[in-house]
Amino acid sequence: MSVLFLNLEAPVFADVPHPKHNLAPLDLGTAMASVSERGHTVDFIETSTGEINLETLTGRLRSDPAELVVIRPSFEALPHAPTLATAACANERTILWVGPPASHAADWLLSRCPSSLVSTGESDRVPLAVLQALHGKRPRKDILGIAFRDGEQIVRTPPRPLEQNIDRLPIPRHDLLLQPNYRFHYPLKPKGPLKMGYLLASRGCPYSCIFCSEVERASFGKPYRHHGPGRIASEMRLLSELGATGVYFEDDLFALDKPRFLALADAIRCSRGDLSWCAQVRASDIDAEIAQALKGAGCTSVACGIETGSDRLLKLLKKGTTTAANESGVRALNDAGIQVVAYLIIGIPEETPDDRRATLRLAEELKASMVQLHIFASYPGTRAMDDYPELGAQGGNKFIPAPTRSDRDDLLQLQRDFYRRFYLRPDRFVQHVWRRWPQLWANPGGEIRNAMHLVRHALNLGS
Ligand code: SF4
């Protein structure tokens, strides 16, 4: 049988005003591997890079011979998803929605696409289970971890047991995930033209920050599970053989659990070849030894959720850390020569002018190579959505404030002013170009496009 996998992102419907890089959908990569291991034919369409327009995609979905179409919509693309499902439904084929946003919006999707199926948990093996049921003419109710419509009723089958030993999952189809021209903007030093590969060394996060939602995380939900160092070493070698020059670890907590991290860093050091890589960490997990191990393993940069310069707001966000611990982690990274990408948030509920000033001051003082200034948004499935539904209920995301916010224009202006100050200050601009030289050399078109996008956003010139 043949299966078409579609990563459905907002750029296929409209230009995205805030510059954003792309992350490969590694959960689709694992699902594609599990399906192709059983001899089925697999094809993959990526829409996040903006290289395919809606008309072409609709035509492709109508004419594709696949018997099963697996669609992974992002949170931002979700409202448009049913439009495409109509095209994908041609030829009486089966549509399966996967990924955290689809799982959260299962009832909504089934009310608009009544004949489709929705995966309600981790979906690595769900497409294969659907194929096996279709092939064996077994009823949908026998497939674990899905929801479907039966008349007016929505039926949810029992959850699929979580894979505790994630090394048992197949290696994602990196060959397919390396085909799209993924844009990536965190600092790297690739040897040769930039070709991004993506990895997950762990899944999940044990913390409970009130704003953080599975629907926008690439690293799955709550339970923390990790791959062994040998598995990650094999994937690094594979990516190198397939022609990747840069790697991004999509984990949320790359350095959680120091002994495990040190073993992993050692495995990466021995296997990475020429790959330049970066990852996401919690700044408060970083000490001098971890920072040096990152450097020794070839890590160029890390991204950290600093969130705010106010300890009171860190408590409100239930971040479980302090500004002092965050600053100490960033200092250790700077000392080791690892470039830092800092994520900060403005517009947090109960944020006073002093808190906001502290956040913007911290953003300037951290000596970060890049700062992403997010605007607080409530996502489905978060404590924030329960407590502050007006801050996201109508489509707000971390870059664009919810239309219902009375301070929407102020926040956008503040964000633009900050970017202008941060990136265009002459000394920082020169430093920025100097630090980014390897990436500029490796990916001149992408770097210039991104810089123009950021400047247009900062100057409010539209897309
Ligand atoms: S923000 Fe980071 S630490 Fe907090 S829950 Fe999300 S992934 Fe975990």
C-alpha cells in the first residue's frame, strides 16, 4: 500500500509575519520508518518551508494515488486544515490526523472531516496500525489510540501504551526529512552549504510551566524518556552520511540529568564528524562542566527559555528556576564559548512596568547572540488556557498577540522596538555579522532572506 505523509504548516495558507525557522516533524519521520519497514511505499510533503502553495498542494492531494494520507497540522495551520482534507478525501482514501495539535482538536476535526481518523496520543506506530487494519479489513475500533465518528457519536479507542524504551522505535526516515530546504537561524558553523538534519535525544519534560503546551512542542508530552548514547551516535553518523552539515536537537531539556548528558556528549564527540550542532537547554541545568562538555562535543549554540527578568513572574509561570540561576547558566555557556539564543516573554499576566523593564534589561545584559522576544499566549492544554483563556483563545500565538488583548498594539510595538535596538545597534550589528559569518557563507540566500524578514518585521513594513 502507499502512504502520503503531509506536514501541514501555516506558510501554505499565508505568509508568516514573524521570521521563523523550520523544525522537521520527527514524529512523522518515525511513523514513516515504521510504515516503510513493513514494505509500504512512503511519500512526504513538507509545507513549512513555503516552497509549495495551496493550489499546488490541493492538486497534488487530489491526484496522489496513496491509499492513506497522514496529515500533521501545526497549531497555526489547524483552522485551515479541513479545506485540505476535502481534497485529500478524493478517491475514497483514508485520512489520518496525527500530532499533538490534531490530538487536542480531535472533536473539532471530526466535526469537520467526519470520515477521517485522529490519532489521540503518540502516533509513531498509528499509521502502520491503520494500514494493517485496512489491509485485514479489521474494524476501526480495533486500532488503539484513535478517535473517529460513528454517526453522531465520537468513539475513542483505548490509548496506545507509551513506548518506555524509545530506543525500540525505528530511526526516523532522515533521508526524507533531509529533502526539504529547511531554514534554520540559530548560530552554527557548518562545513559546506547548510543542510539541516534534526534529532531528538529525549522526549518529554517533567516540569509544568503554565504557558508550555504539547501543541507547539516538538518533544512530545510529559513523561521524560531518553535514547541511549549509542542510538544518537548512530543517527549522527547517518545524518553525516546523508549529507547534513548542521543538526538541531529538538529536545526541550538536552542537558537534564548530568551523568546521562555527559555520556551523551561523549558519544556525540566521537560520532559527529564534521556536523555542527545546537540544542535547547534549561539555563539553570548548566554548570561549567556541562558547558565545557557541550563545547568539547562540537556544540555551537544553545537556546534557553529565560522567560522573564522577574523572579515573581518566574514563580507565577511555575518555571521552577530563578533569574540568578538562569544568569549563572548563561554565564557558564558564554565562558565556554557557546553562543546563546535567549527566549523571553512579554505580556505575562500580572506583569508590571517594572517587571517588563527587568525582562528587557536582562535581554540586553545576557550577552546572547540572539534574543527571541515572545508575547505571552495561552495554548490549548495549558494551565494558562484555564486561567487566561482571553490571551489565546482566538488564535494568539507566541509571536502574535491574541486579537482580544487590549495591549496588543503596545506589545507588538515593544517587540519591534526591542528587535531594532538589539540587532541594529552598530556594535552589536558588527558582532552579529562576525559571529554569523560561517552561516552566511554556508547559506547566503537563507541568511539574507531572514535578515530582511526581521528588518521588515522590526520596521513594521509588512511581509
Ligand atoms: S517551558 Fe521548558 S521546562 Fe517548562 S514545561 Fe516547557 S519544556 Fe518544560
